[in-house]
Amino acid sequence: MHNWSLVIGSALLLAISLFVVYRAFADSARGQLRRNLRVLRQRYRQLERAQRNVDSAAARLAKLRSKADAVKPRHGQEAAEAVEDARSLLKIAADQVLVAENHVRKIIVEEYPPQRQEALRRRYLRPSGNDGKPFTF
């Protein structure tokens, strides 16, 4: 093969151009929104998992308290502590959801025209009971 340097050079140029196209997309408004939406969906799943953990720990505690005369006090105390821990983790997960939602809102406000913002918010964010209070960054 006489033109081996052209083959190597074109392969290198292809790799570099693919990287540049990827970075251009990742830094675009759509790329930033997709990245933040991926994080937001993950946070929603974590919140739902934390809520299920609270529900199951509370149900276990209620079951143990209904049979309080047949259960060791240590088991009841451990179940009560498990409920407290699960509620703490739920609060952390809820705070992380708020942060991720604010990141998505920030991208929508800064990168998209006002006529599309409300539709994007309705499409990607869950309705919240914020009582008409504005969000802050």
C-alpha cells in the first residue's frame, strides 16, 4: 500500500471530527437539556425508591407495634429508628429532586425562547405544589 499515511491521517481526522461534533452537540441547548433531564429522571427514581422504603419501614413498625406484647422492645426500637432513617433519606432525595428540577428550569429559561418555555416545563417537569411561589437559581 503506497498511501498508508493518507489512511492513517483520514482515520485520525475522522476520530477528531466525530469528537468535535459530539462536543458541539453536548454543549448545545438540546444537549444540555438532555443531560440534565437524564439526571432529573434518575433523581425521580431515587425519590420513588425512598418513598417505598419509608412506606415499608412504617408498615413494619406498625405491624410490630400492633403485636407489642409479643415483640422484644429492641426490635420495636430498631424499627422506629429504621423509619427515621428512611424519612431522612427521603428528605435528601426530595432535596436532590428540587436541585435537579432547578437545573432543568435554568436551562429552559436561559437557552430557549419564551414561547417554548412553558411547553418544555409541562413536558419535562412534574407539577409541583409551590403555591405560586417563583423559583430561584
